Amino acid sequence: MGISAKYLGEDEEVIVDAKPFVGVLFSPVFTLVVVSAVVLVVIALIPKSTPLYIGIILGIPVLVSMFWAIAKWINWTSYSFVVTNRRVVERTGVFGKSMREIPIRRIQSLSIKQRFFERILKAGTLIVDSAGGGDDGRAEFKEIGKVQEVFHLLSSLVDENENNPGNRESGL
């Protein structure tokens, strides 16, 4: 999805265009595979004379896990995290769209939150504190891949913006 060139300002360039870490799809897909395998084994072991409704009941967990996997995949494909030389943009949604934008000049601090497995996989949550933003000025961008690289890149953009007085006046 990203951000279209028509939405970029003059001299604005995309630096990072990312989706959530693909590992977020592991849990629903793994669950679907395990549930399907268990149901197939149970169906193979039950006698042929078993009523049809038992097979239908056994199919319900497979359908539920399938819908969960599909819903997670749709959420994954409809999310975009973009960093330009002027702003951070998060876009979500399939039917209804939501967009959050934080100008680089308003960013006051950055931090990272990583659980154990996220650290191993180099993913995590990027936390951006900004001046005058909603929700107490804090935005959490979850499941960002290569989160430490994004953190350092964004940190250097913030430092560059602070050290260049012309950027504050021109709205960068």
C-alpha cells in the first residue's frame, strides 16, 4: 500500500516503506495447520458409520482457524508504515481507512520495545513521543521489522532536523 507519490510534498522522499513483520502471520497459520491435522487424524480414526453431523462439527475448528488466518493476512496486507524525510505515516484499513501522521519536527523522543522472540527476529514496537499529538503525544507502531534500523534512521532524521534551523521554518 505505502504512500502514493501524489501525496508526497515537494522535495519529500520515502526512506522506509514497510509492512508489519511477517512473523505476525506465523501463529494463525501454524494454528490452522495443527487444527487441520488433528481434525484429519480424528476423521480417519472414526468409524465410517458415524453420522455426518459429527464431521461437520469437527470442521468448525478448521473454519474458525482459517477465518482467523485470513483476517490476520488481510490486516497485514492493509497496513503500511512509511518514513519520509519529513514525516512518519501509518496507514491501516481495508474498507475504512485510517491514517496517522507525525511530522519529524514534532518528534521529541523515540524508544523501542522488544519481547524475547521479537529481539531474536529483529522486530518490535517503535514508540514515538511527539509534541502536540493525540493520545498524550505517544504513538506505538507495533511489529515493525528491523525495528532497530528504523529507530536509528528516524533518530538521525530527528537530529538532522534539530540541527538545521531552516527545516523548522520551512515546516520540515
